[in-house]
Amino acid sequence: MLTKEEIKKQISLGNINITNLTENSLTKPNSCNVTLGDTLYVYNEKVIDARNQDIYLKEVMHDLPHNLKKVTIPSSGLLLEPFKVYLAKTVEKVTTNGFIPIINGKVSLSLLGLSITHNNEYKDNCYDDYLLLSIICTKPTIIYPYIPIGNLIFEESLIDRVNYGMLSGKEIERRMALGTIIINNKDNIVINPNSVNLTLNKKMGYYVNDVIDLKGNNEIKEFYLEEEGTILSPNEVYLARTNEWTESYDTVPMLNGRSSLGRLGMHVHCSGGMGSIGYKGYWHLGIRTTSSLKVYPNMKCCQIYYLTPYGKITNYYEGSMQMLGEDLSSQYTRVLKNHKQL
């Protein structure tokens, strides 16, 4: 994964080009902020035909709605319906030569139950277009135009040298001994062949109001998981965190749900599992279940893995999610303040 300085270098060399970059786009150690415009597209048909997927894509990317309906997001905000698919594209157009652009959702949005991508987050190594967004919210959510919507990263394609990649479990252990990776509660963690299992803290929360406002301070009600299990309901986003506090100084931490829980219909984050070099804190989760599911305190709920960056590291992450403690509320209002959207 390219560092910020390497992204800038490749931009100067002409191997990466990103149009319409905002002032705060390239401030993170290993990613670039991308922005939602003021247009969404929704399906006209009650039944979506999988054979028409290329047609739908062209209608969004070329702004030629026929099977899709075009919706403008007013500055006062637009109320999204839960579990309805909204298509959009980023304000930024990305052109690459030898580098693969990959878009991830923001953790702060994931904690509000908002997904921006599904199934395919990466593009081609010679990509030349805007980035497609497929937006789904868990609860009715008010969205606004020209807000930061995702994090864009880059991976080099088809390299001859092998000097970076995903750490093995043994390498994670070695770097923990060196102190460049820190995971507290280490006597209780399980290190896999290339990841570490993290566990669910007993304190969770959910949003009190029926509607989530991206620019609002959304009230949450906290509760504690029972030892004999607590049932989570579908159509709700639950706020949670790991028991483990982690820090990483020369790698990019990434978080995924466990496949065993995925088969039970549990998502531990909606689309925001990417960390940054230098992140310190607990991992906060926006949990969504497909059906009623009983969960337990301290159960293994997710796994962290680490990617080595390519390029010079010139700064560590100092964004809105840094030093996340026990407060379960989303930090998206802080993101908007940093981008002068509030």
C-alpha cells in the first residue's frame, strides 16, 4: 500500500492522477479522502435484473439515467431509506498506470450504519474514471452533498520485487516484541497464520432516534451484553468496540469480520475496516445482523491484519478516530468540522 508521500510522488510522475482534490484530501499517512457529489441514482424497477448490471453502471458513470432515476441532494440534506440501494460516483476522477485504486468506507460513517461499497472495492491497474459508490444505510439517514465519503488507497500492480505485503503471524509476533505493533491484553489474544483475533467488549450501544443525521449529534443508549447471551435485532446498527487496544507504527492495520460470523449474517463494520499508519486506540465497530442473533461478551468477533507500506512514512495518523477510547459515538461530525462542512 502506498504511503501519502509515494502517492504524491506517483502523481508528480504522471502514474496517478486525481482530479478535483480538496484541500484536505492528502493529509492521512496512507490514503486520500474522496467526496460525494450532489447526485444519487435509484432503481426504477421493483425487481433489479442482474443481467442489466453493465447498463446500470453506464447510466451512473455517464449521467444518462433511463432504468435509473436521478435524485439531487439538497444542501438541507436528503433522507435515505434503510436497505435501499443508492448509486453515486465520487467528485474525484482517478487515472492510474500500474497502480490499483481501492476505495474503503470511513469508520466514522460505518459507525452510523452507512455502507458505501459492496463486494468489490478495487479497480484495475490502468483505471480511468470516477469511483462508483453503492450506498446503503441501516436506519433512515440524512445525507448531505459534497461530504467526505470514503478513503482511497493505492496498491502497486505486478511488481518483480517482494518487499512488502501482508505480515505473517510470526512476523506480527516479532514486531510486537520490537514494539512497532502493540496489542494489549496479549496474553488472551489468538495469533492466526496472518492475523490476530480480537474480542467483543461487553458494552454496546444503539441509536435512540429513528433517523440518523450525518451532521447531527446522534444520541445513543448503552447496554451491556449478558453472560448468557444478548439477542441483536436486524435493521439496527449496534455500536461496539474491541477489548484490545492496538497501535502500529510501520504497518497499515486492517480489520475484517470473522468468516464464521459472516455465515451467520453478522457484519462487524459496514464498509470501514481500513486503518492508518500510527493509529492508536480500540477498534470501534458498527455491527449489523441479517437476522436475530445471540452474541456474547468477550467472544472472538473480528481479526486484525497488517500490510507493510511502500514509500517514505512522513507522518502518523492524527485524524478524528485517533485514540478512540470507551466512548462509542461516531466521530463523523468531527470529520465534517475538519473539512469545514459544519
